[in-house]
Amino acid sequence: MGPMDSPQIGAYRSLWLDCFHASLEVERQATWLYNLTTVCYHALYLPLLYVTFLADFFQEEDMLLENVYYSEMKDAGFFDADWD
């Protein structure tokens, strides 16, 4: 019997394998949660960004108001220097 075949080494090896197997089991159980979180994040990121910041920007009233501002500035000659 060699030095690596002693009962104490075998017990340590068995304990290490049990811990390794348990960590793989925990990792396997946590993987589905990580995958679900990743899918939800990528699926909901753009709609949430739109609702939070861009919904007001794309309202038609604001665009019409900006057209009014632009036409008033154009009538006042604000952009005449740009065409010279």
C-alpha cells in the first residue's frame, strides 16, 4: 500500500469530491436563475428605457410645439446667417 492509498488520504479525497459535487449541484441550481435573470433583463431593458425616458420625447404634441418654435425662429430670421 503506497502513501496515496492510506485511509486518511482516501477520506480527504472522498470529502473533497463530495464538496466538489455539492458545489456543482448548487451551481447547476443557480444557473437557471441566472439565465432567467439575463433573459428578463435583455427583454425588458429597452421597453423600460422607452417608458422611463423616451415616451415623453416622442409625444406628438411636443413635436408640433417644436415645429412651431422652429417656424417662429425661421420667420424671425434666426437661421439667415447659416445660409450666407
